[in-house]
Amino acid sequence: MAARNSSQKRNGRHAILDLAPLELDCLSVLWPMGEATVRDIREALQVSRPRAYTTIMTIMDRMAQKGIVSRRKAGRAWLYAPNVSAGEARARAVERLVEHFFAGSTDALLAQLSGESLARPRVSVSRSDAETTVPVRATKRADAVEEPAPAQARRMDDSLL
């Protein structure tokens, strides 16, 4: 059983999208450092996310147990190092995003990012014994400009004359 759990960790079971926000913050600080103690990580996080030493120590210990970071003893302290680079973590996160939110379609992700609309995906929703298929509504981008309906456009043009 222990061998199975460790292989799941190596195969990405604990992928970057599974990380809690504080875990990701700790990794974001650790990546440029390469190797750091809990004290180093805590000091780097103090400006943006102040936490107690023991909180950071617990987070780093849990990430070591998950296999996300490795650690080695250096005197009385542990030195932590990431087991995955920031680039590899980003690539895994994007792969999981495409797989889980866009049904494996990178075109759908690109359309979402560019604000274009591909054919709307449909999702099956069960209601008691019957299944109903409903369209998934795309969210509007904050900077998107809504085009007026044709009748509205004519009225607007007429008012300019």
C-alpha cells in the first residue's frame, strides 16, 4: 500500500492545482531561492502574507509528506527544495485546466482567453429519472463590449440623424 501511495504522488496526484493557496505561496517563494529554511520562507512571505513560524513549518512539512518538496537536515534546521520547477508546475496546471474545464480542448481554452465563442458545450443534468441537457453559459469578460441588437442599432442610428 505504501508503494502505491508514493507512486501516486510521483505521478502528479498532488498536482499544483491541488495546492492550498498558502502552499502555493510558499512554493512561489522557494522556487527562486532554490533551497530555504522555514525561517527564510516565512521572512519572504512577511510582506504579503504574514504567518506564524509554526504555520509555515506545518505547511512545509505537509508538502514534504506529499512529495512536493524535499528536505534535508542542515544543523538544527531543515532545508527545503522544490521537487518540481515553476515551469513544470505551470505546465501541469494548464494541462489539468484544459482536461477538467475544457474537455481536453486547447482550442476551447484559447477561445475562452480571447473572448471568442466556440459552439457552446452542453452538460447533462439529472433530474430524478430523466436527464436534461442544458447549455453551459460562457462568462463575459470584464472588458468585452456588448454589441447592440440590430433593432437597437437602427434606433441609435436614426437618433443620430
